[in-house]
Amino acid sequence: MKLSPWEIEARFRRHAVRLTRQRVAIYAALVNDASHPTADELYRTVKRQHPMMSRNTVYCTLGALRQAGLVQEVNVGHEVARFDGNVTVHHHLICRVCGRIVDVMDEELNRLAISSRQAEGFHVLGYRIEFYGYCADCQQARPDVLEHCG
Amino acid sequence: MKLSPWEIEARFRRHAVRLTRQRVAIYAALVNDASHPTADELYRTVKRQHPMMSRNTVYCTLGALRQAGLVQEVNVGHEVARFDGNVTVHHHLICRVCGRIVDVMDEELNRLAISSRQAEGFHVLGYRIEFYGYCADCQQARPDVLEHCG
DNA sequence: GACTAGACAGGAATGATTCCTACATAGCAT
DNA sequence: ATGCTATGTAGGAATCATTCCTGTCTAGTC
């Protein structure tokens, strides 16, 4: 999704996010990239246009945008944090082999309820579903399980 | 759930997991603890009985048990890895304030299907649902959002 | 145009996890 | 039972994503 500069500006103002060149560049890079990039991937992308950009700025910006509700963090297993510029309610499909993450937007999946007996007094705000399996490209491949211990 | 030593031994043999004092101690500690402890919490628990225990052994054992299918890893946001000795299909309810994780076992939630149009050729093996909200004890409390950047 | 709270760059610090190595032992075969 | 060998263990070093720190800069406002 290609976002115009003024649309980004409008979103920042609407969410009371301070407008800086760096933040706009980072947000644009994230929204243009459907692959759920890591902080470091965004850093390297944005650095091409802003050679002085610091890694710290990327982390701070992602933190600020997340708090503002313009960005969400996606975590797969215990791997490096990934980010998603799509903040509409949706879920994810994750390949066990290559780690690819695909968005799943299905109204059917947005109506789940938890029985109050199970909720144990919890006030449930929402939920996240992670489907896992093998993507089209990796059906043949087997996950490389190599863990070293001694 | 209190597990007898011979039941643990049987499970290890059934899953071809090499039987050592350390592994039994770690597995017993995990199964007895419904709070989804971290590797370090398990380490400190087990260390009381086995003062020579190394942290590395805890990590290796959890890795081996996970590969054997006796243990699963639960990840909340980008926090420290947590472990669950309950490997039956179930989901989690997570408190945004205190981080408490509660198991949700609800047959209704185990029948989700994803439309093939959305699946994009994925071979879906399973899924995991994380409900998030405020637990009974934390309904009043507000999540402490304090992020420092400069 | 000047002020000030907040953002930026650069680098140091943190800390969970992994890697390395020498020693110990479980499980199997004899 | 005894010895063999692959695997596990203890301890400590190394890794590396993320956070913290500090001085400088700048967006937003008056």
C-alpha cells in the first residue's frame, strides 16, 4: 500500500504523533512493506534515504507509533520482533520453515467469544490468532531442526 | 497436577527422551507449576534440590522436551520465553497488566477453519489463540506505559 | 524569532539465550 | 555386571536484539 505524504501527515496529526522526517520515513517504509519487517530491516531500508539515521531512532519511533496505535508488533515464537503497519483487526498465517508471515482478514474469525466460566473474571479486550504451517513454497522442505547442546 | 516419578519416567521413554535426574526435576517442576514459568524461574526452583544445576541444562532440557513434544513454549508479546507442561490443544488468556497467563480449554475454539482463498496455498497445521485483557485482580489498575526515549 | 518539550545520533549497557569445552553418565552391547 | 559411546551436564564466554544514557537538535507553539 503506497501512502501519500499528506496522508501520513494526516495520520500523525490525528494520532498526536510528532511529525519528523525520520518518523515519516520509517512509517512509510513499514506501510509499504507487507512482509512484517524487523526493526533492523526497517533501519537498513530507511538508512538508504537517511544515512545518519540511528537504530535507536527506529526503535523509539516504532515504540511511539505503537503507543499511538499506528503500528502493531507481531511476535512469532521467540524470534526477533516484527512490525505491522496494518492495524485493522486481522490475524496471521506463519510458515514454520521460512518464517513468512501473511495477513489473514476474515470476518468469521473476528466473532470468537470465550465462555465466561473459562474467563475467570478476566475482562477480555481482544484476541490474536496465529495459524502455523507450511507455505506454498515450503511444502516439500522440512524444518531444519538443529539444536546444539554439548 | 502432581505427577508420580514413574509416570514421568514412562512419558520420557514413550517420547524417547533420555532419562536424567536433572531432566526429571525440570519437567516435574514445570508440570507442577500452572503459572507458565520462565527458564530462569524453573532454574531457581530446581536449583533448590540440585544446587549444581546449570542454567544451560535448563535451556537444553526445555529444548529437548519441546522437540519431544512434552513441553511447549508460550510467548507473550516480546517478553521472556515462558513454558507450559500442558501440551493438550489449548489457548491462553493473558493479562496486560500483570502478565498472568491462564489456560483456556474450550472445545468450541478448536474447530476454527480458515477460508482456502485466504490460505494462499498454505498447509495449515494448527493455530494458537491469545486472548488479552485485564485479569480479575488488575481491572482497576492501568497498564504502566513508561517508555523512555531521550 | 525565540522557547521548550520532546526527538535524534551515537555509543555504552543489559540480559536472555546460545555457544564452547572438558567432564560425567545413560543406555546399550558384550 | 562391565565397558563403550553417544549424549547430557556444568561452567563460563560470547552473542545480539533491545534498552539506556547523554549531549545536541528541532517541531510545535507563543
